[in-house]
Amino acid sequence: MQKEERRTAPRVKVNLPARWEGVLSRENATVTSLSQDGCFVLTAGLVQKRQLIWLEIAIPHAEPVSIWGEVVDQAYEIGFAVRFTSSSDEDEQRLTAYITEELKARAD
């Protein structure tokens, strides 16, 4: 049986330093997959599904993006997937610009 694809926004494979904070943890991490709607956070920190976290992603040549998200999936001792829930307009614009730039660069 084939798993249904739930992603609606284009995703880019990345290797971006990040920090995240949840109820019980404050950890450094790496974002390895990124879209306008969410990302995968590579980290040993523990989370629970549906937990809200704050995430700061270091975007090259720009201010870091700060965003709130909900944990939608986790891979024990590997990391977790986040669906973005809230950010400032400026952070959203920086994220969109970065993803658009990466998608364009990879299409060339």
C-alpha cells in the first residue's frame, strides 16, 4: 500500500543550523527538509506529537527565521517533523525568499 502524500508546498533538502525550544528542552539541531508549511528537525531532543515548539532557523545571508510549529511526527533519537503554525510577516517573507531561491538554483 502506498502512503498518501500530505505535503502541499514544495520542499527543499537543506542543511541549516537551528535551535528549538519546547516544554522540557532547549536544543541545537539541523533542519534537513524545508517548505513554507514545515520542516524536519534533526535532533536528539525529545518531543511529543502535537507539542508546540519555537524554532529558529539560520538562513544563509539573512537574519534567522523564528517560527512556531506543531510536532506532527517523530523519529525516536533522530528528530521530528514540524508543521508551522505562526510567524511574523518578516520571518515568513525571509523563509519564502530562501525557499524560492533554493528551488530556482536547483532547477538551473
